[in-house]
Amino acid sequence: MSAHPGEVAMLAAPLAGLVSMTVLHLLASRLGGVAAHLIRFILAFAVGLAAAVAVSWTATTSLTWSDRIALLALHAASFVALSYGYFTFVNLTATSLRLRLLRDMLRATEKPIPTHQLTARYGSNEVVGIRVERLVAWKQLRRSGGRLRVDGYPLFRVLSLLIGCWRRVLFGDTRPPTLRRRR
Amino acid sequence: VLDPVELLAFSVLWFAVALVAHVIVWRALRPARHIGALLKHFAVLLVAGLALGAAGALPLAPQGVWQWGQAILFYGPAALTYISLFSLVEQDSPSLMMVERVASAGESGCSEEELREVMAEEGNVVLQRLLAARADGLVAGDVEHGWVLTARGAVAARVSAAAQRVYRLENAG
């Protein structure tokens, strides 16, 4: 089946964005500082989105405005979904507790590794201490008079409510399924 | 041949149908290994969409390799995004739990110490993750006897360690 060159370019738009973003992010990770993990990703994402939009827009010059905008929306949404998948993979490597546990087990000299060793390493002190600072900085929590409070419905609270609703739809309960299977 | 607006509508609808089917299947069967089951589910719906389209059974369907390619390029990443977000459904996020706990304390608020106690009691996040990893076949063991990596878990741990080195994430997070 033959394809109009524009069709190939249209299909390539989200992929062009993904490749641009990945290459730039890898370069920035290798050459830049260690600290600005999120900033590096945001910059790479912006460049990738610009590349996807540019390819999509250039490849659709012969179409009407409404068709161009519909395709642009499709390509931008595809790119955003691709970049989210990429970001999740990279970010989970840094922050996922489950992956940290797996890496700890890989390095462990004592096998099987006792539960108390793992729970002590990631106990509530570490979990709470780091996260409270982050949540206050992100304005999800407010600290006043030595106490923490939530004002209204910040993003994380809305997310939590949405996840609870989705769990109820899927499992008929707002608790996570792992807690209901615990032994 | 679909015009671009119809192609956008078809792509969104395809994913929406897969999502509704996911709700129906999960309500009925409750798979033990969510991530593996979700990958299979969305792959089956992908193949079903392609097969129905090829058989001419869909009233509105892309025509030709390039239109299908664009629809798949929306469906695939959207499905993978949902699957990656599913870990938030499968287990509690400590940050979200903490915000929820502080919000439920109302105007009086909550001290860090109270939060630590709550997280130590109900937020046994390490155990939740170990149980989820066991359900996904990444680790074996239990609370009493300790935990070891399975062959799959070892691969995941090695890939993660390699990504950590490539992206220089040793000190991030």
C-alpha cells in the first residue's frame, strides 16, 4: 500500500517528539548536574513537544484548519502519553519504593532478607520526614504553629479522592486491593 | 477513509471501550497480578479492534496502514500510561495518604509525630509493596520467613539499577 509522504510524516510526529526528548534528556543527564532531575525532564519534554507539533503542522499544510487541528490534537495527545510513559520509567527508577526494595534484595548478602530489615530501612521516619518537606514546598500541606494542615482541595487531595472513586468502581472499596489480601 | 476529526474520535473511543471492558472484567474476575493482566487486556482489545476493523465490522474505522498506525500510536501509549498509573490504585501512595490524613484532621491539623504514628500503623508501605511485588511474581517469601528475588524480580532490579546509572539518578528522589 502506497502512502502519501505527508501521511508518513503525520504518523512520525509523536515518534519524532519522543526521540528528540529522549536524546536531549539522556544528554542532559550525562552532561548536567545530578540535582535537577525534574527540570531536565521538563526541558526535554518541551523540546519534544515542539518537535512533534512542528512535524505534525508541517506535514498537514494541504488540509483544512479543522482537520489540521484535529490531527495536531491526536499527535500531541499521543506524544504526551508517550512522554508520560517515558517519564514514569525514569522517575520510578529514582523514587519507586518497590524498585528500591528489589535493588536492595539484589545487593543483599543475607538471603532471604528478613522483613524487619526492609521495614526498618524504609520506616515511617524516613517516609514521613522527606515527604512532609516536599509536600509543604509543593503547597499540598501548610505548616503553622508546629502543626500541618490542608487548605481546601490541593492537587494531591483531589488525586486521592479520584483514586478512591476509581478503586470503588473497580473493586467496590476505596482501600487498595493489596491491603485486603494481606496475610 | 476517515477524516482527521473522525480519526481522533475513533482513537479516543477505542481506548474508552478498552477502559470500560477493563472495569467489567476487573469487577467480575479480580485478577491477582494486575499489571500483567492489564497488559494482556489492552493487547487483546488492540488485536480485537484490528480484527474487527479488517473484517469491516466497525461502522467507523481507519483505512489503510497509516491511519491505523496513527490510531495505534494513540491507543498504545494511552494504555501504557493507564497501566503505569495503576500502581496508585493497586497500593497507597505515602504522599497521598499523608495529605488525606492531615485533611481528615480538619482545622486542628496534625503534628509530624502523629503522622509518623499513623504511617507506622496503617501505612505499612513497605509491606504493601512487598505483597504487590509477590503478586506480580517479582519476589517470593512472606513476613515470617523473609523475602528473595525471583528470576523476573532480578531482571527488574538489574534494569532499574542500569537505568539509575545511565540517568545518574543515584542521589535523586
